[in-house]
Amino acid sequence: MLATAHAACLIGIEANPVQVEVRLGEGLPGFDIVGLPERGVKESRIRVRAALESIGFAFPPRHLVLNLAPGDLPKSGAGLDLAIAVAVLAACEGLPADQLSNTLLVGELSLSGELRPVRGVLALLRSAREAGLRNAIIPEGNRQEAMLIEGVSVHSAPHVGAVLRWLSGEAPLPEITGDAAELGASLAEEPDRDLGAIRGQEAARRALEIAAAGSHHMLLIGSPGAGKTMLARALPSILPPPSAEEALEIATIASSAGLRSSRVLFGRQRPFRAPHHTASAAAIVGGGEPIRAGELTLAHRGVLFLDELPEFRRDAIETLRTTMEEGEVVISRARQRVRLPAEPMVVAAMNPCPCGYHGDPTRFCRCGELQIARYRGRVSGPLLDRFDLQVAVPRVSARTMRKATPGESSKVVQRRVEEARARLSSCGARASLESLTSNVAQEALTLLELGVEHLKMSARAYMKALRVAHTIAALDESSEVLPAHTAEALQYRVLDREPA
């Protein structure tokens, strides 16, 4: 007898439909799986056998052949367990064909038959909706993610026995219902790093606001303890909340990585990722076998913070060069090519020299010119050129921190950022030169061109300075970019201003 069940396989952050076909044939007892199964899928034979035996099912003394279609797509992960178990039972004992033909089955099985949560349920359910399936069964541990999907009737099950009773019409399964937006709004607010807690860094706070308004990449350069990390961690608190489309995109990426933070899943916050400087290139960009998203994709629509930038491996950070321009990662393998979204704000921090005190008026720098050049040479010029804002962060004295009045709170700054973004609809990261110069005063253009010539800035840096000037004009509620705006934009090219 032949039986078919519907499943899906995660590749990167997207799901591909998989048909699980089981045929009960003649010959010596056995259980073969074909269709490019990876090791985790091959091991499902053991889990499925033990799980079905726990509910009293005895495997017939016949040859079972299981095919995972399409045959040229590598299959990985334990999320196919439930579909395999149901297909085996349907082939041996029979189950209603109409239910099987319209139901996606997702879940890892324990040896006792319990359903364990899997990663990527949100992508799997979106795949089921696109395939026209009406129902889906998932583990109870993935209930929250399922609330974000419409168009599919999703049921949660604790055990494979409950799934079989629902398929046979003997007992119902609870359908996952609820308003995801209402649940997201009811989540308790976790304390963010508020911008108002940062004292004595007015220039850096201003640069942070500009970066948030224009989604600019930013490099913070300063001595140890100057507040670079605190500034970077305060950035998410002034970013606008994600739109409904962005929230679903962020949630899908988080689900595919197995991250189940309620605030990320329900659009309450943008992602903030801060990998350690020992991270490999695959960890930053993505890769592995099977291919999984890296930190760049996990920070999509949010912030990727690289502290101590020169300490990162050269091959890891140099991969940022194309990603910061294109907004996506393409991972090519012999059998497949996976495209991953990767459009975060990249914020990096570094010291001016190995000891950290070059240019500090209160501390003596012990580094020679050769040491400083070697330290800064760990980050290539083309990568540094891709940071829109290069900001000097001076050290703040204890007296200043104690006596300085608190700055504006993140909520106040966030409102200005949202208003500025609404005015910047035509000045995106890939805007043309014509659109960027259309509403710039001639005096402002002349000043900018003189600055670019004096600082020997590249054409890319010139375009970035133009974009920053537009952002500053939007924050000032000006319909035209004025000389003051281009002058301030040039101030945020710290490394260009240093002598060669």
C-alpha cells in the first residue's frame, strides 16, 4: 500500500515543501529512506519506530520504502519525524486520505512519542499556505510562532497519539487562535538601554540620532571606557518599531534560528546582535551544512554591533564589504544556492591604537607609529570607507558625568527619528546621484565638493556624505540641504581627516 504525507524542509530561512511517500512492499523486513536524507533524517527511523511502538503499533514483517520528494533536494533536521510516522501508519493501517492530503505535519518525536518543538515553524507554515494546504499540526512548544500566520488552520499536539486520533476523526485537536498584535502589545516591556542615561557625549548622541534616522552604518572610535558600547546598545531604543511586514520578516528569521524571544517574534523590538570577536566568517555571514543564517541575517532590520573591530578575523569582517552595500548574502554550494536577507545597521567600535590612548589628552600613549599603522591595518580601507559615520568618542571625566544633566530620553529622540524617516523616502542606501543632488543648495554642494577634494575622499564616501547631509536636513525639518548640513556631514569622516 502507498501513503503520502506533507512536510517541509528548512533551507536557510525559507522552507521547501516535501512529500513523504511510504510504500509497504514484499521482501525481507527493513526500513529504507531515500531522497537525499542527511544524517538527522536517517536517524528518524529509530525515533519513529520507538515512538510508534509506545502507542502499541507493531511494525509489520515487510519491507518499508520511504521516499522524500523532490529527490534532488537535501533533507535535514528532525522536523520530518511526525510526517514520517503518520505516513508509515497510513501505509500499514490506513488513515483518511482527505485529511492527509490537506495537512502539513511538523515535529520531532521523542522515543515516547511526544512532540518536541523545532526551529523554523513560521517559515514552514508560510510554505504550507503557499502550497494551498488548509491544516497544519505542530508541537505545542511552537504555539506562539503559529499565531503570526493567517490562512492556515494550525493545531498543536502534545503526542503522536493525539495526532492519529485527530486524523481518524476520533478526537479534536486544539486550534491555535488569538490576536498576535494584541498579545504583542500585552507583553511586559523589558528595560532598554535608554539614551537619557548617557551623559557628557552630546556629539556622539547627535551622531547616534543621525544614524538611526537615516539607517547609516556607524564606526565609533575612542579610548577604553569612553562609552562606545553603551552608545551602541542604546541605539535600538531610538529606532522606530518595525512595520507589520518587517515584523513578520524578523520573526521568520528568528524562528528559523530557533530564537523564541516573544518581543522579537511579535514585533516589539528590532534585533540587536553583538557577536564575539572570535566569531568565524560562517558565523557572521552564514553557512554550514545544512546552511544556516549568520549574524548578519539574524540582525536584519536591526543592529549588528561589532565591538573591538580590529580584533575580528580578517576574513570574517571583510565579508561585510559587499553585504553593507547590497543588503543580502548569497551562499553558494555545489548542490544549492541560498539567498539570505542581510540589511542591518552595522555599528562597530574600535580603539585609536593598541593601548587605546592615542590622542587622549589625559593619558600617555605607549604605541609607536608602526604599531598604530599595523593595528589600524587589520581593517581594510575599503571596509572603513563603507561606514557612513566615523565618530570620535572622547573620554568623559567623572566630574562631568556627575554634574552633567540627563539628556533627552529615548522616547523623545525616537519620535524625531520617525518624523525624519518619513521625510527621507527618496534617499535610500541605493539612491542615485541625481536624486541625492536634486534638492541640495548650490552653496552646500560647493562646500561638500571642496571638502571631498581636500580630504581626498572616494566617490563612495562622497555619496555617503550626501546621504548623511539629507538625514541631517530631515532632522532639522528643512526641505533643502543647506551648507550647515553638508558641513556637519563632513565632520563625521574622522579617518578621512587624519593625515595620510
